Amino acid sequence: MGGVCCKAFYFNALRNLRGLARLLNKDGHRKRIRSTQSLSLEAQVCGIVGYIGSREVAPILLDGLARLEYRGYDSAGMAVQNGQGLKVRKRSGRVDELARFVDANPVQGHMGIAHTRWATHGPPTTANAHPHLDCTGEFAVVHNGIIENADTLRKLLRQRGHTFLTPTDTEVIVHLIAASEGEQLEDRVRNALRHLEGTYGIAVISGEFRDRIVVARSGSPVLLGVGEGGETFVASDPAAIVEHTRSVVYLEDGDIAVLTPEGYRILDHEGEDQARPMDDIDWDIESIELGGYAHFMQKEIFEQPDSLRNTLRGRLVADEGDARLGGLRLTPEEIQNLDRVLILGCGTSWHSGLVGRHLIETLANLPVQVEYASEFRYQSKLPLDRTLVVAISQSGETADTLEAIKVAKERGARVVGVVNAVGSTIAREAQGGIYLHAGPEIGVASTKAFTSQLAALLMLGLHLGRRRGLSREVGREVVQALSKIPEQIELALRADDELARLALTFVDAENALYLGRGVSFPVALEGALKLKEVSYAHAEGYPAAELKHGPIALIDDHMPVVVVAPYDHIFSKVVSNVQEVRARGGRIVVITTEGNRDLAAVADHEVVVPETHELLSPLLTVIPLQLLAYHIAVLRGCDVDRPRNLAKSVTVE
């Protein structure tokens, strides 16, 4: 990569950053500088993979990127150390575009880093793709995160002769590393990181330091995979490396890892060695392969009987009508002293929290508040003593939820996490929690994580309730019903062909309404979200009784109206709402329970699911909504697993 900089300029005039540090600091103290412009900021909903060892690196990097593409699919690239310097290959578009480019322009070496990007700031161009290089091409960086003071640093570095080729904040990092002092690459990285404000997970290689990769983390997940014969992998997600090793080391904030052909070391920001435990990935490569399904979304919908079994396994205590949740780390006395529960989540996790409110209030006799995590941190700062905060996140890395957790802890709350990803940041930040054990979810639109979240929240309600006066008999009734849910989901999935035919009826509809009442209202919200996410059709969920307060104006003979109506204690009220829609010519799809024919006369289509305890009905009624959204999206020719503008793990605010 060209530019006006030269090596002499770097290694003499800019060998250290003392002058830059004086500008960034005041009175010898570090000064926080926030970027005043957002156009230069890169998103961290992306994927990192790296390798050092004895094997050819390019196939390993490409395979890892392909497995990480659900985290970002706007552009991709790699940098390889071939023993003589760095060779970079990158392309806008999907990973297979990069693979074709590498096939036509081969690169060899035994050490390299790679990245797949999902752009939130800056267009998804080849120039903006990672890795980014300094002016001389001696250093390459891949980065997940946002550097908040990137504009300030860029301005100061330009004043000292640096030439930038992109507006990304990541390019600032590599220039800063090149301009920093240090005998080894890790020393340069450590000195550069002192000046960064924001979040990052980075991997760095160099043409000068040819025997190592340096990895660092602050707020963005990075892990090491330990292979055989001293080989070491780098990834932002274990899916990238599970084919090669199941032994992983999760880096903590502030860690700097040095990878060489002999193994790895982990250092703190002062260069002192740190010990980090090694964990085993508890799922195998088949979990992240299609296995005969057309899409991951389809596969994960059909995996829900097994994912629910895994979530429930070993946790239900049938005789006591209780749930065993030792990971909460709450004593019976602490549970009895709670005044309320606050649930935090985003998107699908927020919807599961709305269902959880009904479950916990009913079973534990506690008031429950559900908040968008993205809004909670900016609300009033009232104390949260005697409050249990439940943070829900499939990835365990959702930035809005993580920041909300920090605020809740500052306000005196006890925080527990409900997450799927073992070793994730939220799992570590929370004071206790429930792992879902649903297995990896690759499809961007969440399906099996949602039902596992519902099961976890139901068990939480049972656990709290049995320590706050819920009778054993009621608990047994709920446990018995919950234990049957996996088999009942298998029955609900038999409606797949019926829903595929129904999708043909609605494939051209550009708008839809989803209605529900009580515990079914959040299911309507989730059904509408699934349709929006994967088919790009506009859909909205409403409490059915709210229809007459505005949305009924939209009803005509072109408007599909999906009604979630299990046969429960408010079913008769829903019947009245459906009749209002019928009177105005709406096309009605009803999701209801077996044996209930009360709506057959007014519905255009009726889809039935097995009957269960009414608190558990969302676990079954959501299944047809997932299938309907999937089939409509396929018929519309949409990229079901990678919807436009979306990414799986949203780790930016």
C-alpha cells in the first residue's frame, strides 16, 4: 500500500508517540476524547479469524470466514505473512468472492489474519474491507469494535505525515501501531492501545516481526483455539475454528495475547503474564453445517425439539414442581427479599422478556418490568436495591444489553444473564445466570434461541415462585406440561407443508398485522418481526384489543391478519376482535390449539398446535409463525440466513 510515509520517517521521527501523548493528555493524566463524527466508525458486528502453525494458512482462513459469514457479509479479506512480507487479498461482497479472488491470485504462508465485515459506517467497498495496512505495508490489522476518538487520532497522525486511504477507524489503529515504539510487536501494540478510546478486538501481523500474531481485546470478544503441535487459532466466535480444535481460551478485557509457532502467552497492559483457563466447546462441527436443510433458519426451526431438551435437561425437579438453577447464585433469603424483577433485552430477546413478565408475575408473585436495553441506560437513575435484573441475549455480546447491565449494577441491582454463548461477555459480567445450551444459531433471524429463552424464563419463574409461596401442586402441573413441550413442538412442525401452501397465498402482500392478547401478544410481535427480518414485508404486532383504536383503519381485503389465539382464559375476547376484522374484509389466519373450532367459521385459514398449559402456549404458537415467515421469504427470493442490513450479533450501540 503506497503513501508519502517512508520507513525512515517511521523509525526515526515517529519511533515513539511522546509528542502525540502530550497532545492527548493533560497534566500527565489520560484524557477521554470522543469522536465528534461518526462517519469514520467501523462496526464490530464482524468476524475475525487467524492462524499460526505449520499448515498452509489461506484455506484455514477462508474456511473460518465462511463459518463466520453470518456475523458479517459485506466484504472480506486476509493478510498472510509469507516469510518475506505481507500479502493482502480482500474483496467487497461475500466470502466466496474473496475465495475466487484468492484462487486467481494465490498466497502462501503459515501465518495470517482475516476478517468478514458488516458495515454500519462507511460503504462496503474493497478499500474499506479489512485487513488495513499502514503507509509502508509493514503492519496489518483486523478489528471488531469502534474507536471513539478515531477522528482526533487521525488528525494528529496526518499532521505527522501519515496518509490514510479510508475513512475507517480501523486504519487509525494500524497507523498508531506503526508509529509506536517497542522492541517486539506486542510492545508496539500495547503502547498504541494506550491511546485508544472505545471497544476493540484486534489481530495484528507484521512484515518486520515475522514469527508472531498479536491479539488484544477490550469490549469485543476474541478467543484463542489451541491446536496440536503448537499451532494456535484466533477467532471472534468458536464457529470459525471448531473444525480444527475444541480447546479454547477466552480473552478478557485488557488481555494481549502473543502467538508464535511454539504456542501462546497472554499479557496484561503492563506486559505481565496472565493465566486464563482453557474451556472445551460443547458442540461439534455438524451443529454449524446445513445437514441437508436448504437454509440455517429452516434447520434451526426444526432443531427446536432438541434445543428445548438441551435447555431443560437436568433442570426440572418433577416431584417438587421446581427448577434447579444453581447458576443463579441466589439464596432463598435473597429471593424472598426481592421487590421486583427488571428484564432487559433487544429485538427477539425483548419479546421473550415480555412473555417472561407474564410467567414470572404469575408464578413468583413479583412485579416485572420489561425494558429495551438500548433505552434503559438513558432513563432515570432511581436505585434498584432489592431488584433482580434479568439480561437476555443470545450472543451474550449485545452492546446495548451489556451497557445496561453496567448501569443496573451501579444502581444496586442483582444481575443475572440468560445467554446462549458460553464464555460470552454478558455471562462474565452478570452475577449469575442461565445458559440456554440451545447450540449455535447461525441464521440471523433468531428462532431456537427464542424458544429456549422462553423455557429458561419459565424455569426462572418456577424457581423464584417455589421460594415465594408457589404451591408444589401448581409447580408440578407446570413442570409436567413443560416436560412435554419438545414432543409437542415435533407435532407442531408437521404443519410445515400446510404453511408452505399458505405462504403462496400471502407472498405478494406488502403489509400484515399480527394480533394477540395476554401472553400471546409478545408472540404476535415476534411473528411480525420474523416476517420483517427475512421477507422484507412490512408487518406490525398489536394487542388484539388495540385494533379498534387505530390499526383497524388499515383493514381491507388485501390485508393479511394473523391472530395468535390459543384456547385460554381470554379466548372469548379474541373471538370478538377476529369478528371485527372479518366484518371489514380482512384475510384472517388463526393460530390456535387442537380441538378448538370456535374460529373456523370466521377464519380464512386455521393452523392448530397441541394443547398445553396456557403459560406455555407461546412455545408452540410461535412455531407456525416462524415457518410462515421462512416460506414467504423463500418464495420472495430473499437471502433467508443473511437478511439485508442485519447481522447476528449486534455489538455496537
